[in-house]
Amino acid sequence: MEIITGLDFSLKNSSVSLGKFDGIHIGHRFLLQEVAHQKDLVSTAFTFENRKGSPRIYTQEEKDFILQGLGIRREIIFPFNEKVKKMLPEEFIKQILVKQMDVKHICVGTDFRFGKNREGDIHMLERFQKRYGYTLTAVPKLTDENGIISSTRIRKLMDSGKISEVNRLLGSPYFMIGRVGHGNELGRKMNMPTANLLPKKDKKLLPNGVYATTVNIRGKQYNSVTNIGKKPTVGNYSVGVETYIIDFCGDIYGEEIQVFFHEFIRPERKFNSIEQLQCQLGQDKKEACIYHEKRQKAACIDI
């Protein structure tokens, strides 16, 4: 996938969907797949660079991974600076979408707003179709029995630890990408060595606790159990992510891996001794193995 940053670009034959795409949930996926299915056009996701503020469900690197998997061939990461904020809606259509992107098809949600003071909307995009030579697909917000599917709703579910519901709305398991670093090697001393990831500051994490997970290493999937937290039994650490990979033996220090979260096992807690912690980690592994066995049986039945 080609990734373009900044304001200086000149493209041809674009089919584009525009949005923040925080989480790239099932509503976003519908828009992006519509774009990807346009024949003879280059599928393009137009998003904005992550600004400082609330942590995002997915980092930019993680969003890139998802977009490529959805068949998006080109991503534009647009700056949200003062010049862009002051751009009139028609100027944005004419200069950015038409002149610089050669847009032929646009797919957005019905609530999409753009331009100065968010004055542009789907009605304006619709009015300018003939003048600028593109077609427009406007898609209503996706809903379920609990209301509108949105990144805000998913973040609230994450805060409540409802990982199964989070994954359903995302359309695939919530994950994080990180490089394996050295920890205090306490897990190794307890015969449960872990891969330690230090999450990026703009990454929104699940509540501290233990989860049944899977890990992608060099393109191969392994069952695992993961702890998010500060390791209160052994000290006072920053929040980290530690993953014990079941039935795996190998040196992956410095490698980039993906950890997919499937089910909550228990909250993080402080134990009275290392021996109690070791006993609990053994139980966590058993719980994760039971979950993975059920998941694999269910997958066989679906096939």
C-alpha cells in the first residue's frame, strides 16, 4: 500500500473514502470495501494525522496494517493544520479531491463534514458531482440493537473490559503491534518467559488484567496469554504488555509482533508473594488454553 503524507501530491483515478477511521470498525469497513470494489480506480483512504489528545484505538501503523488487509491501495495521511482548518468546503473539493487526487468516486457516511467550520456535508458533495465529474455514495450510520456503531461507543466498551463486544464491533480482534524488548526476566525465572511490549503513548489499551490472546510472529499464529498492567507484586512499573506464548521457543527480542486480544480472564492484582503469583500464572495459562481449545473447536464447526 502506498502511503502519502503532507499536502504535496498529484494522483490519478481515485476512488476515495474520507474520515478519521479511529478503530476502523465494521461501519468504516463497509465504506472502505465499497471504495475497494470500484473497478479501474485506485482505492484510497483519506484520513487525518493523529493529533495529540485522547489515545486512539489503533496507532497509525496499526491502521495501515488493517487498511492494506481490506484491499486499500493508497492512503493519504492529511495534516490538520491552520491552513487546512481555514479551507472552504468547495476549495477542498476543487483543490484536493479533484485537482490533486483526480477523484472519480467518493464514499462517505451521511454525517461526514469537512472544510472551514465543518460547513461542507454530503449535500454539497452531491451538488458538485456533475461540475467536477465524480460520483457519490453516501452510507447511513451502521446500527445494531444497542444503537449507532461508533468509535466512541467502542472506547466505552473497552473501558468496561467488554472485549468480546469490542471485537464484534471492530469486525476483527482488537490488537496491538509492538517491538519485543527486555523486561526484568521474572517470567523466565518462573519458567514462563514473556514477550514484553511497551505501548505507544497514543495507543488506547484495555483495562489492566489478564487476557486470552494470540500472537503473530513472522506470519505464524500462536496461542498466548497476556497481562496488561504495572506488575504490582514485584514493583512499581509503567503500564506494559507482557505475553506468554504457549508452545513457542525462540529468541524474538527486537522483533515486531502482533498481539490479538480475545477474552478477559481476570483483573490485575497484587499477590503476597512471588510463589502466589507463580501459582496464579499457571492457572491463567490453563484458563487461556481452555479458551483457545473452545475457539478452535468452534472454528472447525464453522468450516
